[in-house]
Amino acid sequence: NKQLLLDMIFNEDDDGDTSVSVEIAKQKSNVVSVLSDYAKSEEINKAILIAAIKHDKRSFIENTIVKMKPSHLSWVLHSKKFSGGDNALAVLLSKGYLKHAKSFMQSIDVQDEQSVANLVRFNNYRGENVFHAAAKSRNIECCKTIVGITQYFQGLKNELVTARDHYGKTPLHAYLEANANDDDDDANSDDSDDDDDDDASDASSNVSNVSSSNSSNRGAQENQNKHLSKTTSFIKWYLSLIRKSKDRLSLVTAAASDKKKKAKTASLLHMSTINNQPK
């Protein structure tokens, strides 16, 4: 009986996971495929897709999306199915999964103001919109794609790019905080290496290890320069989006003053504010 099967599939355990979610977490592709093919239900595909996104299983995400029509994906724009009240699109954007995010965005009529407004005004429990989510990925193409949805409605574009969450933070904050967190992780990784006295002693007595360390330092410097270049590109692009905003100065100054920002980034933001005053 198909209905009995569906009831069993959607029954949740003590952790709130369905049987589909459990199987996807375990990478049981055969089981999931059988469920999908047998039931041939849009609800099953939705359950599979939600679980795949939740557990970050890209192969399941891709295989399920191709089975669904763009019109069947519009529900993700209104459904807060994920941690923190995010929708599926926001989660995909935050991970930088642009290809998959675009599949969802095909369900949006970019010339229909209400459809675009629904996307722009979707907020999670922290008050973040989909641009905040995209900014967290530090993937500028994700950010440009989501802003591009508002191309026919300047007012909605301004609303999207200048939005503040419940803590007063804009998408610019979100991008820079993702950078800062990444820098902190790198610093913590370096500290843990330095704390290992035995490894440090071995390295100091081994010329090849010293040479390797120098090479690593050069690589780290190159990565840092590339990192700063990407940050510069994002800031310049963001400034171009808000150049006519009355709150432009406060938007950028707030991000520059945030205590989590690195000195170079804060300096860059302050200089951008001075050199790019609205005319």
C-alpha cells in the first residue's frame, strides 16, 4: 500500500529525522533510489532533497533536482525547513553551491514583482536574507546571481542589498565575518603546530623541513594576497550596489568598525568610504 509506505517514510525519530534522512546520512543511495522510484511521489522527492541539503550530500541533491520540474521547486522559497529558519536556497547559497541554487531560482519569474519580493523578503530567524546567505559563501558569483534576480525592480534591489539582520548586520558584514572566521581558523591551526615542541625541535634540526616550511610560508602569503584581492573585489562591487543609498556611509562604516574585522580589511573599507562618496 503506497500510503502506508509514505506514512512510514515520513515518520520521524526522536531526533526529528525521517527514514529518508537517516538513509541519506548513511550514503545509502540504493535504498533512496528504490524509495523514489517506487513511490514516484513529489513529496518523496521533496523529502529526499531536504535531507540531502541538510546532510550536505551533493550527489543526492543533484540527482533529485533533475527529477523535479522548476515549478515544483518554488516551495523552497517559503519553507523554513533548516536550522536557524533558513530555506533550501539560502543553505545552498551559503555553501557556494551555485549550480544547484540556480535550479531553484528557475522557479522565480524575475519580471513578476511579487515573486521577486517574496524572495527578497524571506528572512531566517536571525533576520538574514538570501544575500546574507550568499555572502557567507564568499563566492561573489553566488552573490551576483542572487542580486541579479532583482534586475527589473530597483527598489527591491536596494531592499535586498541594504538589509540588516536583527543584529544590524548587512550582507557586507556577513562576507567579512566569514573572512574573519576563516582567518581565525588558519591562525588556530598555526598555533597548534607551534605548541608541539617535539615537532618544532625536529624541524629546526632538519634542513629539508626548514626549506619546506619556507615554501609553505610563501604559499600562505600568496593565499593571503589572493584572499585580500577577493575581498577587495567584493567590497568594490558592494559599494557600487549602494552608491545611491542615503545610508551608504553608515552601512560601510559599521562594517569597517566591527571588532571582528582584520586591520587590513577595516583600513580598506575606510578608504573606500572616503574615496567613493555619493555624488
